[in-house]
Amino acid sequence: MHRLFLLLTSLVLVALIPSVASAGQPRPEPPKDSAPAAAPVIGVPAPSSPEPLVGAVGDWIDGLQRAKDAARVSEAAQAAEAAREAEAAQAAEAARAAEAASAPAVPMGSVWDSLAQCESGGNWSINSGNGFSGGVQFTNATWMAMGGGAYAPEAWQASREQQIAIAQRTLASSGWGNWPACSARLGLR
């Protein structure tokens, strides 16, 4: 629409500019029955026909359109680059989270397996509904206080290794007293 407006404006201007050979020559008198002609623009020769001006205006409009298209392509490229950067940042964050959520491997038959055997029958994913869950029977308050929420909302939802990592923190914080009966039975305190 804008292009059409510019083209029509150009055609109107061409129609209004009188046709003179040079600025210094007198203008011929218009016929008596026609409308008066507009004054010539000094120093600007009028084109002999509107085609060169229309072509130039068309070329100018095409140039503007190409510039707009190039700007759109540039904006799209920038948006795509920003999306790639955001995706890479998200992937890096996910990798950091996965690394944080992984716990070190613990060989089978460790003291923690013995404790879990006593506390839960060795079932690391037990949730009996009595307020304790997981292999070494964490309360949810202890699980969350020791950082278990980084692994899972409740102990029974975490892996054996993740539960052992939190059990090791709990042991370092308050000793074997968190498992009074089984730690005594196993001779751990």
C-alpha cells in the first residue's frame, strides 16, 4: 500500500512539473480552455515523459523493500542465535542439575545396606505411610533439612545412592542416633 502511495505521488508530481527545455527559456502560453500550469522548479529540468521518474521511484521503492527484507532476515538470525544461546544455557543448567542430583556410587554390602536391611528390610523405595520412608527410614523433615529435596521430594522416591548421600550428611550432622535401634543392633554406636 505504501509503495502504491509513493508511485501515485510521483505520477502527480510529474504531471504538475511543466515541460521546459531549460530554466532560462520562456514558457509557451497554455491553451485558453486548459487549467493553469504549475510553476517550474528552478534548476530542475522536467522530464520529457514520466517513465524515467516512475522507473527511478520504482527502483527506490524496491531498494527500500530489499532493505526491509534484509532487516527482517537479520532480526530472524538474531532471534535464532538468541534461541540457540538460551537452549545451550538451559542444557548446561540441566547438566549441572543432573550432576548435582547424582550421588557417588556406593558398593553393595556397605554399612548403609546393613542399616537399610534392619530399618526397611533392604527396600530403598519403601513408603509404608508411618512418617518414615526410604531404605534407612528418613522422616520428611530430616530428608529436606539435609538437602534430600535436591534429589526427590521424599526419600522413597530417591535412588539408593542418593539416600546414602543424605544419610552420610545426617550421620555427620547428628551421629547414629537417628537410627537408634538398628545402629545399636549393628554395633555402630
